[in-house]
Amino acid sequence: RGRAEVMPAELWNRPLMANLLGHYMVAHPATGASAVVELHVFRYVIDTLVAQATRVAGVPQRQLLMSLRRVALTKQRAGTRLIDESDVDPEVFEEARRGHLNLFEPVRGGGSVQFFHLRVAEVLAAEELATQAGGVDNDLLTSISEEATSNPGMAECLRFLVQVSVANRELLATGAEDQAAAGTVTFDFSGAPEVKFATVEAAMRAVPQTVTGVGLNLRECQALSRSPQSPATLIPAHLRHLFLDLSGAANANSLCSLLQDLKPIANLEDLILLLWPSSTRGKTSLVRNTAWELPPSLRRVRLSCRSDGALKDADVGALVAGAGSLLEEMHLDLMFCSSITDTCVTLVAKNLPATVSSLSLKLWATRAAFEYWSLDLPGLMAVRERAEGGKEVELSGLRWCEQEKWEAVFVAEVESNGGPSPDWVPVFPTAALAKAGHFRYSADRLDYDARRATVDLASAAAAQRDANLRRALADLPEDTDSHRQDKADRAAAWRVREYVRFRP
């Protein structure tokens, strides 16, 4: 009884369904382990009742199942449940009209029949869509989401299509981590810049209560506009894991309302949020212009506001101060935020919850001092100790604004790669260090830059460091100019190269 009470009421609120559910739970004692138990139960119900129809009507079981899937999808799109004699095998229809098949129930005085349960038609239609597409991929999910905005019959079909996608991944999962990752669904609209907000709403409504992880990618979507008829909160309130990418999306008002939807999610534990600005959004900063807070239930958060020139130190400090007492990991990517200064580091150190055990703070190419460009938890705690001890925080180190030559190289890299992205690892061209002209570095300048720009080699074993150095030197261009460099110059060039390499 306890296991049944956590299942949707549709699985047990009718005598036939309750009977079949009991048989299913006896045959499948690990029912509650799946994120899509509703789909599995209805698949069992359909298989059982199709087998009964096969015995009574004398038709091949697979042939009957395939034809019922096609009929179900046709009827869902037409917005009707009525099945006529021309839709199915005549023998099947005759037995169903007489009430001899539990899969159907007669209507209109026996002139038509319909599936005994509306969910049966929705499951069959979803599986037909998956069969036609050769599997459930992102293109299918997004296209049916759009169709569901104008066809209510496809909305519930989309809900089961999501479950089919999760069920397929569960079959491939092996370990516990794979099983947890399988119980998530992702809607990627980044390739559809004209997607409407109503389509996103349909997608979010299709997420079942048992699916606790969602990825929503709205990168570069330009046509988002939330209407007054939109639900109060778009993001499902039952989620535990959420990935939300609003990078480059337009219409700041609608995007700000999406961020405000996060606070009511009472059980959200993991949040990955990408908020890179858009050229069409102007200088509007989603963090700065939105009255939103991190959900207090969060344990792990990754926030990237890269290139947000309007973001201020106080905005970041307030966001960190609003984090709940359960937070364990925080990763903030503020690279290329031109208004961020050393004060941001002090505010984060001051407001960081004591429960945080893992932190990364990326301030590369901001106005912050070089020593603060990439901080982990021990580094941030050192800043806090210096500040609390009344000592002046040292601001030595090279600032990005002083590195015009490096900036020119990096801008060229960004433009040639179409702009930074989460999976892009930009590296200064090694050849640039060996070119003549304004990219030539003297040995003195290389040593000067390397002392401030080198990665922390002291923490690496000497053998590993030497191996990295040999590998880096092997990558240098095999031209005459490079071979004329002595070993010290090459080592310094490698250190500068390592400095300008970063991972998001």
C-alpha cells in the first residue's frame, strides 16, 4: 500500500487498473526504483490486455500492437477518443464492440469503441512517435513541445514521450551514478532561436513528478516573451537538479521571471546556471536586474555570468549572502565581467556560508588583481583572514587592462572561434610567441611575465612538471625562429602559454 500511494492515482483508481497494478508489483518488486514507474505500469497493462485481445480475436499480437499505436497517435492528434471499425482489424472491433475485450469499452451504443483508459492512448501514441523517429532525441522532444501548444491532445502524449526517453536511458545505465543521471530530461532549444515561450511552457509541464532532473537550454533564443496567461511558475517545483542556460537569450523581462521561479523550488539541490549576456539585450544584467535569490535547499551551485559588463561587486556579494546553510559547493565564473574588482573577492569571502567545502572563483580578465583571477577555497579563506586581521589586502600583480598585447591575441581567438563557450578551451597560439613584430617577447619580458603568469608549478611533482614541459616544448612550431630560442626562453614561453590557457 505504501508503494502504491506514491504512484499516480491513474494507476490504481479503477478496479481493472488496481488489479493489474497488483499483478505488476508482484512480478516487478523493484518498481519504485524507476523514475518512470507510471510508464512501466501502463506498458505492462497494455501488453497484458493486447495479449488477451489476441487470444479472443485471433490476430497476431505484434501486428495488433503496431496498429493500435498508429491509431492512438492519429486520434490524439485529431483530438478524439472514438475508434471506428475502419480503424482496426474487423475481428478486434467486433469483439471490442460486444465488450469482450478489456482493452476497450463500447460507446455510442456499440457503434464505436475507445480505449478503457485515456492514458493507454497517450502511451501508445508516445511509443509510436518514438518508433517513427527511431528513438527519442532532442529534435523530437522540442518539435512535439511546439505541437502541444496548439494541440491539447499532444500535451499528455509529450509527458509520456519524456518518460520513454528516460526509460531508454535507464536501460543503458549500469552504476548508481548512471541511474541517477538517467532520471533526467533535457530540452535543448538553442538551435531554434525563434522558439516561443509557450513552447517552453509545454515542455516544462510535460516533466512528470517522478523525473527530478531537468536541463533547459535557451541559448540565443530571441523570441521569448512570457504572456500574462503563463503559469505563476514555469520551472517544475518538484525538481532536485536543474541546468538552465539563458546565455545570449533576448527579452530580459521574461528571463528575469524565469530566475524568480527558482526560489519556490523547495527541494532543489543542484543548480547550473549560465547567464552570459546578449548583444540584443544590451547592457541588461540578469543578476543585477532581477529580484531573485538562490533556493535555500541548494547544496551545489555553478553560476557563470561571463562577459556581463553590468554586473557589480555588490551583486555577487548579495547573491552569495543569500545562499542557504546547506550549501556545500559553489563555483562562480565571472570572467570578462569588466566591472568586477577586488572588492568582489572580499565580499564573497565575507558572505560565503561556513558549510561550503569546495569553491572556485574565476575572475580572469576582470579588474581584479591577478592574484585573485582564479581562487579556490583555501585561497579565499586566506583573503578572509587577511581582511579580518586588519591587514591591507595586497593588490600586486598584472591587471588585464595593462596587457594590451595579450588582449589583442585573445580577441582574435574569440572572434575566430565564434565567441567563448562552456566547452571551449582557448589557448594562445604557440606560434604567436615566436612571431616577429609586436608579438616578439624578449627574454627579460618573458621572465617578467612568467613570474606573475605561471601556474602553480610548486604543487606539482617535479617529474610531472618536467614531463609537461617536454610535451609543451614538443608542440612549439618547428620553424627556424623557434629553434634559435635557447632552452630558458622556451621554458618561459611555455609558462606564459600555460597562463593563458584556462578551463571554464
